[in-house]
Amino acid sequence: MRVLGVVAVLVVALGTVVWWLRGDAPDYSGANLAKAVVSTEQLNANTTLTDVRCPDVQKVKKDSFTSCSATLAGMSITVHVIWTDDKGHFTLQIIN
């Protein structure tokens, strides 16, 4: 299971490098954003978010956020994806 997590992080990292080199925002369909949120949270806090659902993001704008729903330790939570630039970089904020 840990190997799959490492592979997922590497895939997201590679995808990040590719879109960064292209100079445009990544494809953040709801499913792709949910995968990025899960991978980032596992990397940052060594926790596992499940049932992550995010809306499609049409345009990424610095200092705005997108709300996703998720489950953490059996509890329903909201995760804010806070866009740190216009190219798709983000930080996460977990809301109870």
C-alpha cells in the first residue's frame, strides 16, 4: 500500500513538472483535483483522505479557493484547495 502511495506522489510530481514547463495550468477536472488533493495530503501530513470529491475547476486564480469534500478517520470534512498562483500550485486547508 505504501508503494502505491509513493507511485501516486511520483505521478503527480511528474505531471506537475510537465505542466509547469508548458507554462499553463494543469487539467483540474474534479477527478484529477481529487487525486492531487489525496496525494498532497498524504505527503504533507502522512494521513489518508478518502472519498475525496472536487468540482471541475475552469480557471485557477491566485488567492482563491476550491472546496472539496472528503472523509478523514470516518469523519466528513471540507478541504479548501487554496490556489497560490495562476498556474495551479496549491496548499490545503482542512475544515471540520
